[in-house]
Amino acid sequence: TAHLLLHSLCWSSSSPSSVCKSAAAALVQPEFLRGSPHRKHPGVTTLKTIRLPDGLQRGALTAIHKSELKDLSERSRRLKNYLWSRKRAAEAPQLREKAVELEERWMAEEKQRQSDDQNFEAKIRRKVLFELRKTTYHWTPLRYDAELGVVFMAARLAGGYAAVMRALNEIKKRDPLFAPRSLLDFGSGLGTALWASHTHWGDALKEYVCVDASGAMNRLAEQLLTGGGDTDTPLVKHVYFRQFFPVSPKVQSDLVVAAFSLSELASQKEREDTVLTLWRKTNSYLVLVENGTKEGHQILMEARDVLLKKEEKVIHDSRRPVVFAPCTHERTCPKLLKQPVVPCNFLQPYHPLPLPGNADWEEERFSYLIVSREAREAPGEREGVEWGRLTAPVHRRTRHVQCQICCSSGELKQLAVTARQHGRDAYRCARSSNWGDRLPIINTEEDDAPPDQP
């Protein structure tokens, strides 16, 4: 049928060659689309507004109702703001460096004034200590008891679930043959990662190991599995809660997740050790999710450097780590090189729990990192096609689309995608893409030619 249509178009036109070319272009789809329409091209991984699974929402509302906590709306709002603004604990070398800098500056100023005060050195040291106490972020560990766990549930259950769902969807979309049999969730909290994994892969998962230091959180997460019912029968089976990592370093899980957990560790050394432990326990994919703040993004980039650059003394699995998403390269993140630094983050709309004071929908701003055990070539990632990551909102204009793209070269580019320069298919894909999707940029000779050449 296609050949007959092309033949009739060619011979029924006053300019047959031009019609033949345009008809052929319309009929021959580029390989990277894999038969998909442009609006659902392989780079689209963003999700529409996410709802909690019915059982999880019922279980959460039941637990909140039973707790009878007063001022829950205000307490959950304050906790959400506190968690968003949370920073890493200051490291001792940084504090020493800042103290030396302040002391040297103030000593020089005092000597210029030629003061007769014999105790000025002791006074300056006291002044330095006062300044450090005043300006240093005072990090303290969060201890979740049963009551704070309920407040956390009201504040973060839906948003945390939405972020993990979106991160895991990157794997589901780009590696459709991946069907994990086991999940390890570090810092599992209320179990959002197990629910998100179950939503994506269902009965393929045969074992869920949830590790959280808080016994109260583990008990609350176990209650949520019943969906608020009177029986103890869980809606998701084969879930095991632990307060410590499984002992054996050789036991691996197909999917390992740590969502909003690295930021709750006390030091950079502890984060590095934890990331390496998580990687040792990863058979296929390691997924890290944090708040979409400068702190969250920096924590993930530090984890990325640890995995790519640090050599372990004992290697139990020789397969090297490969950055799967969202980065399109393994170079330094270009967003860290620009001033002022803007974190690489993404937005996921979701429906919060139907509680007093909550809107119908909200947006979760998050950063994430996915590392795989071996290189997995996504469809279309071959010669002639470069996939970039859209790292800012897409602006659709007349006959062009304004995009900010993180390219495989490690550069952050502002690109105006047009049908003339990049091809009709790439242009239509750009118009159908959103912040967080990957965009196919077909390399053409015109792209590489200097502006003064045809």
C-alpha cells in the first residue's frame, strides 16, 4: 500500500521529484522511533500526575486516623520545610580551613591597627569560635518514633513515592526486558520504594528487603502493607524488614534503592562507605534519589564520583559501574561548573494524601542517579543519533523548540530545534518532550558546518 501511494503521488504531481522526496520522508520512519509515534518516542520517561496505590493510601489514612494527632497539618508542613532545607553536616577539614582563614584575616587587621592589647590573639580566637558557631549549619540526626513517623507520612509519603516512581520508570521504559526478582531498599522509611517497584514490576519481584534503622518506621511500613484492613494479610508479599544490612557481602539484589537516605548520614566518609556497600549489593541497577536542592544534587554527584573513580580493595563483582541516568556522560556535571550553581533536578506532579489543607495536586522536585552493572544501549543509541537530557522546561515556539540539553559530550547547550536543521522527526519529538525526557538529536552535516558555509 505504501509503495502504491508513493507511486501515485509521484506521477500525479507537476513536480514529481519533490513530491516523491516528501512522501518518502513521511513513509520512512527513523530507526530510533522503533515504530512509536513522536509523542511517545523512546526518550519520553516523564509520567503524568501520580496517585498513590489504593491500598497504600487506605493504609496511610487509617494509620493517621488512629493516631489522633493534633495539629497534624501544621506539623507536617513544618517537617516538610525542614527536610527540604536540610544540609549536610559540616566536615572537620572545612571548619578548620574556615577558622584559619578568619583568624589570619582578623590578626592582620589587628596588627595594622597597632593595638597595645596584649591579649588580642586570645580574643580573636574566641571571636572565630563565635563566628563558626553562628554561621555553621548545626546538623542533628532525625530520630523517628511512632508519632513522628505519622507526621512524616502525612508530609512525605506521596511526594517520596512520586519521585521513586519517576526514577524507576527510566529503567522500565529504557530496559523493558529487565524484570527484577529482588529489591534492597536502604533507608526504606515507609516503604515507598517497595510500593513503587511493585507497581512497575508486580509479581516478578519475589523478595523485598527493607533496611531502616528506625524500628518505629519499620512497624509503620509493615502496617501500611495491610492496606488499613483488619487482617494481617499483606497486599505485597515476601517483604522483610531489617534494621541493619544483610551480613554477607556476596548476596546481591537485582534492584537496589536508596531514596532520601544518603542525606541523613552524618559524614562524607559514612556516605562513601554506604554507597560502596550498596554497589556491592547491586546485581543490575542502583537507584539513588534525593531532594532537588543544591545539597541533594551535590550528594548524588559525590556518590557518582565514588562509584566511577574509587577502587575497592576487595572486588566481589568485576562488572564496572556505568551511569545510566539522568547523565548522558561520565564527565563532571556541567551544572556544577556554572556560576551560580543550579542543581540538576526534575519535577513530578502527584496527588497528595486527601488531608485537610492539602491541594488536589503538587509537584515533587527531586534529583536522582541510576548506575547499572553493565552498559545497556538504549534503542536508537547508535551512530548518527545523539541522545541528550532535557534539564530545564521546554519552550515551544513557532517553528522551533527552545531546549536546554545535557549532551553526551558533557556540555550543557541551549538549542533551538527546528525541522530544517535537525529533521522533521527530531523536531516533532522535541515538541512532544518535557523537562526530564531524553531527546534524540540527529547529527547532520549542516550541524557541523561553519555558519558561512552552505
